[in-house]
Amino acid sequence: MEQAGHPDTASSAPVPGAIPPPPTRPAFPAAAPEPGIEAASAATRPAPLPSPAEQAVASAPEPSSAPVEPPPSAWARPVAPPTPVPAPDEATATAERPVFTEPDLDQTHVARSFMVPSEPVEPNEPEPVEPSEPGQPVEPEQPSDPTAAPADPHRTTLVAAVAHALRSAVDAAGRPWDSAHLEWSQAGTQHSGRTYLRSPEGEVVRLGLPDAAVAALAELRVQDATPDAGTWFSAHLTLTPGEGVEPDLTVERTERPYWNSPALGMVLPAGTAAPAPAVPSDEQWLADLTAFPRSTEHVPAWLQSSTAGPGAASAALRQRLTEAQYPADAVVLPTDAPSAPGSAPLEGALELRQTGAHRFSVGVRDYGVFEPFHTAGTEREAADWLWNLLVAPLPAATPVAAQDLQYRGHAYQGAYAQIFAQLAGGGGALLTTLPPGVALDRLGSLDGIFLFPWATPIPNRSLPPTASGPSTRLYQFVTTAPLHVEAEIVPPWFGQPGGSLRFRIAADGVGVRQLVTARALMEVRVAS
């Protein structure tokens, strides 16, 4: 905003990368109200300045389907998911079909409603078993495989229902075919499937996903679950032409299916790069694991190593920060051990904390005040946002003469005195605007929300002990654009007298680092 008494500086915009010239007279006239540094009402509180990392997050595409809560129990009646997720090149009409959602019906009745057999199924007569001859060794009974799908007449009925639905879809297509395929996967209460046939010439023809097959597979997935091995991630059924040909159903309990796979199938061939972001996400698979628990030996490596589990993303971020030699006391993570005496986090340290069942916040703690910068639905998303904030390039500090900073500090003493008088008379904080060219500084880490007039004596700042750690630095700045702040008088604290002015950045969710990145603050250093 324009500065009264300074038409020469108010009429020209600051040049990016250039330090604003020092004032030639006191920056703020003595006349009220709020001379020079103009007070703003709470209603005109400025909007936050977005950082490049925030802009990248805002421009990221939304996921195709929001995570949903998993079924309450792995042993409940089958629940077919409400919204199918189509393949990348599948028609959107697939996702609009109604899906079976009647969990309160009797399972036997539901299973029969899935199946529409083309002809009666004759019962199989058991073959007679010859008794072993005397003196002939008897083979010991092998232990059952906990991951194998149990043989069950009802399971056979469900597989037949899937095969019948696929054959009906093939017949409706009216195309010659050598094989027909249906692949289906479910995570929580969301699912996706792919149906296609291969012509005699090898052409792949996409088909719609039959609703009857989805309902039968949803029930089959529940029935195949075991307490130790959970259930399968995806199933693939293959049909070939001819009467009496048994359908070939295989289930996948180890490999990860990608619903957005660019390949023909969801399970990627060896050497194929995984799509990013993965659909379903790690969070969805972990929720599904809660519904269908597995013992440790049956959890695949890709899910065990996921950073979606509690604390895993924070631990991975700490490892990356250590490898990058970032000061350990400048970032606080949920997995950090309690601070030992004398090793508390640095003043203005960035912090990742859980603030709800599915909510994580990244912010900064400065003078005991936590200012959130970003809120995420998962710990991993919050950790990634924090890492991107820290690795975003910062402009190099601009060298300036010590006399320049001293002159700037002296030029604004009159304006500071007027603000101090208003605060001393009314108490509280004063919302005001610092014009371009004001020299400021802070002690601690770069990340913070408080700034001081340049060269404020240390005792008058009432700094906590966390502002004097081994990683503490003096950061010096010059404003290059109008900066909205809340001015206040520092109270006595930690045995120090206080009494100086202190400026808190007024924009919500904005710290010093974001202002430097946006070039609203220019970091400077005294030229040697």
C-alpha cells in the first residue's frame, strides 16, 4: 500500500531481486491514525500467500474415488461396493450400473439369485476308493495350505454364476472368440473390474462388467477369507468356447493389482513401471487388511513396506532428513523420541502432528504458538508435503552494507514509537502493514511466524531457551512488498525483561520461509 509522505517510493513498484532503497526521512508521519504503518481491520485481514509447494498440491488432480471405510467385519454377510472404478480406457457407463448392496439377505438365498444356469447341473458321484493293500506304505496326509481356497459346493455355485455372467456378456457381443476374461478386485468397499475377449485373430475386444459377476465375486471374496491368510486381492476367470468346459478361476493373494494399470491386466507384468498415484492407495489396502486380517507371514512385502501405516511415513521422512543433513532439532515428527534435557526442538521448528482420526497437520511452533500450514488426510501425504516444503529452493541471501541496515532501523524508530504508544495504551495486538524497505530479523530457525525490528536487543525479545540451540541462526530480512503483521509488546519471560516490539505474520498458514520463497521478504547478510 502507498506510504504517506513518500510519493517517490510509493509510485514505483519494487524491482524483483532488488533491495528497496532506505527511506530519506522517517517512514511514518506523526499524524494519527496509525501513521505510515496503516492499521487494517480484521475484516480486511489478508489472504495467505501460497508457497510453490502449496500451489503444486492445489493443482494436483483429485483421485478417481475417495477412500471409504472398510466393512465392519471380515466375517459379515457379503457387501458389494457401491461405486465401481472403471479401467483407464473403459467406458464411463460401467461405473453407472447398479451394484448389489443387500448385506442383510440370507447368503444362501443371495447366492442362488446370482446364478442363472443354462442347463441343470448333474451331481457328481464320488469315485470308490480302493483300500490299501497290506504291507503297502501309506502316504502321510499333507498339511492344508492356509492360502488355498476351500472346496465348497457354495463356492462352486458362485464361480458358476461368474462364468455364466461372463458367457452371457460374450454372447451379447456377437463376436467370434477364442477366450473370454474377467478380472475383478476389491479394496474396502470400492472395486474395479475388466472384461474382454480375444478374437481368433488375437484382437482384444472390451466388454462391459456384468453386475451379476460383481455380486457373486464380492460374496466369494468374503467366503474365501481365512483368519490367518485373509482373502485375495484380485480374481481372474477365463472361459473358452465349447460345451461342458470348466471355467478357470485364479485368485491373487500376493501380487498387487493396480486398477489404473496401463496394461491389459491389473497385475503388472514383470518389469512394468507402476502407475502413479497407485489406485487403490496403500491406505485403502491397509483398511482392507483391517477387514480381512492376515498374520505377518501372509502380508506381502509391498504392503509391509508401505509408508501408509502409523508412523511409517514419519520414520521414512526422518531418514531422508538425516541423509540430507538437515538439522534434527529443526523438524519435529510423531515418531521422534522424547527430547532429552538440553535437546529441545529449535524455536520455530516445523512440526508434523496428528490432529484427528484421519487428519494430520504440518505447521510451525514459535514462542509456544502452533501455526498450521497444511492439513492432510494421511500421515504420508503430510510427510510428503513437509519434505517438498523443505527442499524447495530458496533465493540466496543478498549482501548489504551494515550501514544500510543501521540506517533503515534508525529511520523507522519514530513509527515504532507511535505503535508502541498505541499498544501500551490499549493493550492486545495491533493489525498493521509494514511498507517495503523495513529491516527485520529473527533468531532460531528460518521457519517461524514472528519477526523483530532489526537489531532488537536480545533481553528485550524474551527468547525461550529453544532459541539458543546449536542450530540457532540470526536471520536478517528486508521487506520487498507490503507485509501485514500483528504488532505486540513482548512480555517479560524466562527471567528476561522483554518490552520490545514483535511482529507476527498476519496471514494464516504463512511463515517466514513462505514469504522468502514468494520474495515478499528478502533475506540479507552483512557484506564483509
